[in-house]
Amino acid sequence: MTLLALIRHGPTSWNRDKRNQGRTDIPLDAEGRAAVTRWRLPAELAGARVLASPLARAVETALLLAGHPPVIEPRLIEMDWGAWEGRTTEELRATLGPAMQANEDRGLDFQPPDGESPRDVQNRLKPWLAEIAARGEPTVAVAHNGVIRAVTALAWNWTMLGKPPVRLRRAVAHLFDLDATGHPSVRVLNVPLEPLP
């Protein structure tokens, strides 16, 4: 088994406004940057290889967390929200009504216009997960909520219908074990990154 830790990037102004960022390259804001400087990796991840999505918010988070530039991995980029980038889910529900609900009821196949579905994200990540497993070394990947949800859904065999079995929090590491094929299983979720006071 190969240890993989997935960490969501630090907060941005769009996160605070609850906007769907997708591929829009929004950087960490001052508050987000200050938060990440307090994060510390769990001891079991000391010396792990560090990768990041190519988006600035993930790259900077990884740099601040690891103390050195991460390896950029394009497949870790956030789910493409297409025409809905920059909009909030509340706004979309209010504007689109039953059509939005019907789309959300598709679970893994939910898809914004001109965007990706969570299943698309999983299919993009599966070869990468297999590569990490083949490499066989502990790996930290700083990515995005959509990426972490996609991997978690793979591990749980969750269709993304209804509430997730566990709420994925911020400022945490999610630890997975990858088998020889790269299939993930949950080791432990929501491991705090901020040092205890």
C-alpha cells in the first residue's frame, strides 16, 4: 500500500463568497496565506514527495506547507465548472430551480454546461493514482475540493447521491492507502494541519 495525502488549498476570496472557482486562477488572499503559514504536516508525512495542482492557490499552499516548490501535476486541477464558474450554488439553485435539482440528482454525472462531471474528474485521476501507487513512496498532493471529493467517492464507492458519509473539512489532510492498481481506500480523513495551541 502507498500512502497518499490530499490537502485542499488555503482559502481565497471566492471561497469566502462561496463561489465555484473551478479552473479560474484565484490566488490565496491575505487571510488564506496567513492561515496556511500555521499549517503543519502530520509527522507520518515528513519527507513525503509534494505535488500540487497548477492553479496558483494550490501551488502557493504547497510551497508554504512544504517549504520548497512542489512538483506540478496538471491532472490535480479543479473540476471545470464551465459556464457556472464564479457563481454560487445557492444562486444557481434559485435561478435554475428544478433543472438544477435534476442535475444535482445525477450524482457522479452532475455536469455544468461546458464543464466536467465528478466522474470525468475520477477518470482523469485514475491513471495518476496508478502512477503514484507504482512509484510506491508517500505522497502529499495539494489540490481542490472537487478532486478530493472524487477520490473519496472512489474509495467509498459513493455515487455522490445524498450526503457524504463524512464531511470533508478545511485545514486538514485526508489520508488514503493506494493498492497496487492505484485504487484508494480511506486510512483517515480530516487530520488537522494546524498545530495545537
